[in-house]
Amino acid sequence: MGKVVLVTGAARQLGGRFVRRVQRDPEVDRVIAVDAVAPPHRLGSAEFIRTDIRQSSIARVLAEHAVDTVVHLAVTGGAAGAGGAGSAVKETNVIGTMQLLGACQKSPTVRRLVVKSSTSVYGGASRDPAVFTETTQPKSLPAAGFAKDAVEVESYVRGFARRRPDVAVCVLRFANILGPYADSALAEYFSMPVMPTVLGYDPRLQFVHEDDVLDVLRLAAGEPRRGTLNSGTFNIAGDGVLLLSQCARRLGRPTVPLLLPAVTWVGSALRAVGVTDFSPEQIRLLTHGRVVETSQMREVLGFKPMYTTAETFTDFARSRGKGLLPPERAGQAVDRVAAALKVDSLKVGVAGAEEGAQR
């Protein structure tokens, strides 16, 4: 008998793609896909069970199908399926994870648990280090939103690992996921015809391609390859970084630098009209950026992404079509704004120095 893999969050595009991908693994005998809503896509030969992981029914699913591997993908910052509300998403992230872990703890057959997390657990503040490692403690814990949910989820997973040391637990902290099928809030932001940015900031960003996400999930769900260990916590990101201004140039989209309070107001307005989920968490990312160290991913987990950060963004940009401006014109516009801001800051500095000399 091969593995029996249960995948949560199967109604979302990433969950559906992983369900179809893991079926091709020769070690896998059956795949059980679960979600609270029916998936809008095909799941191949997987058995779909409509159940809410916030309910105790998930324990019966584990028991009836003798599940030995659980891949928890129902931890998300977006709506949980069609028409999902923000409160329901938070409950699924936190309460659903608690219920799932409780069911796994009681199950005698579960031997491996893979949890999708995010590098957003490191927060976003001006005092943050240039690069985060898996052991870096955030300067300030996220106060709300998906980042806070991810922190709570990881704390519950650590508790589960202590109570069930016989279960191999792998937590994957993904950088921002992009690709042709990306449906995240950041993908929506990059798809806007004009991108609001925070005046005076040009954050460093990292991305991971959705194809690499599927590959590393499959690696984590299987038996470790020789010389590797797929238990523990790992940062997952493509090599290199991109500045937000570089992203705008490659998309051919103009940016509108705004003071931070104005960006916050714009974000609230966009959320209110349903254009995009421009949350305070995303504003912090677009202010301070976030870069993580990935040596553990390569040396311990044994995973090397196919796409770099730049290649990931290029593939994403290709799927979104041309922006309002050709890339070279967008770059010139960004350079002019940056030069104007630099001149203004120099003028302010000179004026301040002259005023000090007069005093």
C-alpha cells in the first residue's frame, strides 16, 4: 500500500494544482482533497470530501481513510473560496488549524505533516535585519491580518510536534508567491494600472514561483532523500531580490509615490470598493520590504528552485500583459521622480544648514 495523502484547501488554485501534481508520485496510492466549498477546477483521480476543517468531522475523514500524510494548504491571506469573508478566512486559518491538529494528534495513522506558512511571520519594521534566518525573532510581532494568523498557526504546530514526536513535521515559510495563476493580494496590486507606493521607500522584495511551490510541497510530503532532512522549518524563496521600482519598470506600470498616511487611506478605499486587499500588512511590506536566507532550504531540505526571484517576476509579468507605459518609459518616469525627490531633499538640507549658520 502506498501513501494516503490528505490535502486541505483544495478549492483554491494552488491546492487544486498540488492535488493533481501529487497524484503522479509513484509512492502515493490515494489523495483525499478537502475544502468547505466545492472546487471550481478538476482534481483528477483524487476523492473530494466537502468538509470544514473548523468542524470535528475532519477527524472522521482521517480515520475512515487511514491518512498517513497531511498537507495543510488552507492557511491563506485571501478569501477561502468563492464569496469567502475575512472573518471566515481567519477562522479557517486559526480555528481550522487547531481542529486539524487535534484530529492529527488523535490519529494513529498520521506520520507526516506539512504546513504552508509565510515569511510574513517575521513582520515588517524599520529596525528589522537586512536578512531573516529561520531562527530570527521579529522586532515586533504582527498585530493583525494574515501575518498574525501565520504566527499563531506556527505556534500550534510547534505544540503539536512536542505532543507527537513520532510525526515528521515540516513548516514551509514561503516568500510572496507569484506566477501566471497567482491570485494573491500582491498579484492584484501588481496588476493595477497605476501602483501607489510609499514616498521615500524602495523596498527589496523576494518571490517564489508557484511551480517551485508545488515541487517543494511534493518534496516535503515524501520520504527524505539521502543526505537531506524534510522535517523542520524552512524559508522558501527564489535567488536574488528585486526593488519595487524595478518591478514597476518590468510591468510597464507608473507609480504614484504617496506619503504613508495617504497610502493607508488609499488602501482602505481600495478595500472598501473591492478592488484589491491593500491591507496594512501589505503596506508594511511595500514600505520596508523583506528578504530571507535560504541556505537551509538548499543544504538541509535539498531543494533548489527552478526560478530566481527575477525569473519568477518575469513569468508573472508576461501573464499580465503590457502596462500603460513601455518598460523603458516607466523606468525613465521612476528615475525622474527619484531625482526630483533627491533634489528636494538636498534643498531642504541646504536651507536647514543656512538657517543654522545664521543662528
